[in-house]
Amino acid sequence: MMYIKKEIVGGIGKIVLNRPDVLNSFNREMALDMQAALDEFSNNQQIRAVYITGEGRAFCAGQDLAEAISADGPGLTQIVRDHYNPIIKKIRNMEKPVVCAVNGVAAGAGANIALSCDLVIASVTASFIQAFSKIGLIPDSGGTFFLPRLVGMQRATALMMLGEKVVADEAFKIGMIYKVYPDDLLQQEGLALAEKLSLMPTKGLAFTKKAINLSFFNNLEDQLDVEEQLQTAAGNTSDYKEGVNAFLEKRKPLFTGN
Ligand code: T3D
């Protein structure tokens, strides 16, 4: 089965979660296919932005609960350690921007995979549910890391404990996501955003992402050191030279990602 559809559109690596009958909930095969797709797009230098969305009416309903309780299934520990944790690490360590277009409900691990991406947009009828508490679990897939940082402790705690649905407009208002679009414009706008990013200085964006990742752990002194190092590296890229030359020559820059 092709539970993950992959496509390369110009400089964009597109991933579509594809188990629409069960709202794109993840079973083991789908999680491993997702990891493989992320690896492939990470290694492909022609791809300069990654785009993730869902097939059908949902983005992703998280873990396939039938698999989760199946006696011969992988079991909780393996599901978290081998399925979701690698997906989140691959997204955060991807040296290119990852755009997530949430096209419908995003629940459980589905919500938190979305929130781990660099820019999260959603259709107006999409929603986010930290569904874990309703079945006695804790938010995984980075939820306890990203959500308090995005919306603050109080809201994050309430969302994670109560498991209430947050509609897209509310998610936007509380800073959980970047933008909301009408349903029929989401894919067009999402791909335009990914394309825009794919034409930007890829290494500079990767260094920015690295600095953001490190900022979660550093004090100001250490973070200023990180900025110094990464700015030096950014200054050694061809795209930096192109950006400055284009500005001085009053023309549009042509970035190559190098
Ligand atoms: O071992 C572990 O579990 C550890 C890992 C944890 C990570 C997690 O993600 S835990 C959280 C798992 N997800 C959930 O608890 C969400 C479960 N789904 C729902 O609450 C609802 O489906 C939604 C709120 C997301 C959407 O509701 P609605 O009314 O729009 O759709 P529906 O009718 O509930 O679902 C449509 C179909 O998808 C339905 O199948 P059917 O009746 O048409 O044959 C439903 O059973 C199926 N489905 C939806 N979510 C899941 C699922 N099947 C398996 N697993 C699911 N997560």
C-alpha cells in the first residue's frame, strides 16, 4: 500500500499522508514510509523545501488505535520510539524549510507532527485536538515540547489536559499556526509558500532553523555564540554574495541554495 504519496514539484518535495479511510491515522508501515520520504527529501539537493499535507477530509488522526491495541501490534514503546520520535527529529533536523498544510482535523500525533514543522498553515475548517488525554495517554511526538512554546503554559496545559478541539481561526489567534486559508485555496497557497521558500537562500534558512532549535536550550550568552558561528557560515555561502550583489545592482537575486 502507498500510505505516503511522494512527489517532486520543482524544488519542492511533497508528502501526502494517504490513509483517508481512517483519517490518515498512522500504522507502522505508514510511519516507516514517512521516515523514508523525509530521508529521501533531506538527501536530495534539488529539493529546497518540503511540503506535508493529507489526503481526503482529514490531515491526520494520529496513531491508528486499532493497531495500538492489537496484541500482535508494535506496542506503545515501539510506536513512540521507532515511529514518531524519528519523524519529529527528521523534520526538526531537515536542513530546509518544512511547510505543513493542515487540510482537516489534526489529532493526537497528527497534531504534533504538524506543530513540529517550520510553518504551519491550515484550511478554515481544519482543527487541532490533543486527543491523548481522552484515552489515558500523554501528548507525544513533541507535543509537550512545542505546544507550551507556541501558546504558553496555561493554554498548552488546558489543551493537553482537556483535549478540546481548537479550530483553525483560534489556532491562528493563539499563535499555534502561521496562517489560515479558505478550504479551496489551501493547497494553492501552501504550495506557493513552499515554492517561495524553495527559491530562497536554502543554507541561510537551514542555519536559521538550527539557531531556532538551539535557542530552546541555550542561555543568551550561548545563543549569541551560536548566532556568531552560524552568521559566519551564512556569510560564506554563494547565496549571500548573490543577495548582496543583486541588491547593489538593483536586480532580483537568483539563489541556488549554495
Ligand atoms: O500506542 C499508542 O497509541 C501511542 C501513540 C499515541 C499517538 C496518538 O496519536 S494517540 C491519539 C490517537 N488519536 C485519537 O485518539 C483520535 C481518534 N479519532 C477521533 O477522535 C476522531 O476520529 C476525530 C476527532 C479525529 C475525527 O472525528 P470524525 O467524527 O470527523 O470522524 P470519525 O467518524 O471518528 O472517523 C472516521 C473513520 O476514521 C472512522 O472509521 P469508520 O467508522 O468510518 O470505519 C474511525 O474509526 C476512523 N479513525 C479515526 N481516527 C482513527 C481511526 N481509526 C483508527 N485510529 C484512529 N486514530
